[in-house]
Amino acid sequence: MPSFLLQSTIVMATAEHLLLDKTWFDDGRLFASWRPPARRLLHQTRCNLHRELHRSLHRSCVHLKGHGGVKGALRRIMQQQHVHRYVARFDVARYYESIDHEVLLKILRQRGASAASAAVVADYLRLPDRHRSGRGMTAGGSLPPLLAAVMLIPLDEAMSRLWRRYGLFYLRYMDDFVVMAPTRHKLRRAIKEVHAVMSDLGLGLHATKRCIGRLSNGFDFLGYRVVPGAGYGLLLRVDAASLRNSVGFTSRGPTTVASGGMRSVGVVGGGLGSAVWCRLKED
């Protein structure tokens, strides 16, 4: 077994519905394996929750299926960059590890989750929590991305209210989110609200993965360096990981971007780690 994979003792913990097989840590994150009947139940619960919470899952939460993903997020930023002058980008510190079980379950119930769905989620959170800390969620599988979206619904709602009042722009991918505002005062108001919501949820913001300042200076978001440019709509500097996933390379350099929504690819410097600039198509 690889050294970076810490395998736990097999857990045969049963609940009313779920049977946990084993848990392990990989790169500092907790993973769990469930028995086949439990996996089917978790998949069905995810589908049920999507239906039950449909009205509470904001379009600003772009990592959810049908909400645009990374490509859609970047396109929406491109469309808004001419309206705003200031930006704040944040990342929740140790997001999965910090999720409070009772807070998450309360949000689920308040937003319309059925008792059956909430019971499955409660078991899903509790069984891998061997130390009974009441915090933390396993990574991997189909349910965590949805629960990660649900946990920050109060933030989505708060930013939606500020959007209607101040004309702000906000979107979120999992726990990575950005706010843009036309004035410094309105951005400060949004940041104050962000801190208040995080405190209520028992979450904290990452100390270094953040950016507050003028939009013209650019900011990092979802593996890209977003730099508004006159005449270009939006410039993106792709980092090495995104580069490997998005750009096809030949011996002469990059050839295409796999996503049909990008064009005008160029290389600054040489080699795979170089800065690559892409321009999004405007539909």
C-alpha cells in the first residue's frame, strides 16, 4: 500500500440503513467505502435531495450539475467585469473537516429535505466520525458535492440579498467564491456579511487563499489567473494542472483547448509550466 495512504481498521458499523466498510486518509482528507446496498441508498438520497432542495440551490453555486461549472463561472465573470471595479475572492479553510453536522442537518431540514433524506445524511456524517467530534465529512462519492453546496446556502442567500440591494456579483464553486462590486464601500459591506455568515456556520476563511482589491489587478480563481483586458473580454492564465487537463500539446506547443468555449491560446515562455493565455469566446 502506498505510504501516502493510511488505511484504517475495517469498520463494520451498522445503522438503520447504512453499512460502513472502511475509512482511510489520503493527502490529509478522510475517505470512506460503503457496502453496495449503502452506495445505492446514498445515490438515491442524492437524487431525492436534488429534487427536495431544488428551490434552495442557487444558480450562483456553479459546481452543481447544470449550473455551469468552471467554464460557466469564467464566462459569467467575463460578462460582469465591465460593471465592477473591486473584487474579493475567498476560500473556506479546511472546509470538509470543519463542517458541523448539526448545522448542516438544520439547513437541510429548513430548506425542505425530507425526514428520510435527513436521516440518511445524519448516518452518512456520523458513521465515519470515529471520535464523535460532530464535525467533518468524507470526500469522494456523489453525495459530498451536494452537501458542500447545501452547507453554504446561507451564504448564497445573503449574497443574493446584497445583489438585489447593491448590484453586487457573486458566484461560488464548492467553497471557493468571488464577490465583485462597483464601489469599495459596497465590497466592504459584502465582506462584512461574509464574515458574519461564516461565524454563524462555524467556518473560517483561509488565511492566504484570498484576494481583496481592484479588479484591474486580476485575481486567482479555480486554477486560473483572471485579468480583465481592454479589447479581450477576459484573459486567463492557466496554471500547470489546468493546462494538462485543457490543452493538447504537440512537439511544437499547445494545439487546442478541449473546451469549446475558449480560443486564442498562446504561450508565454517555454515548457509545460509556462503561462498560457486564453480568451473566452463571447456568445
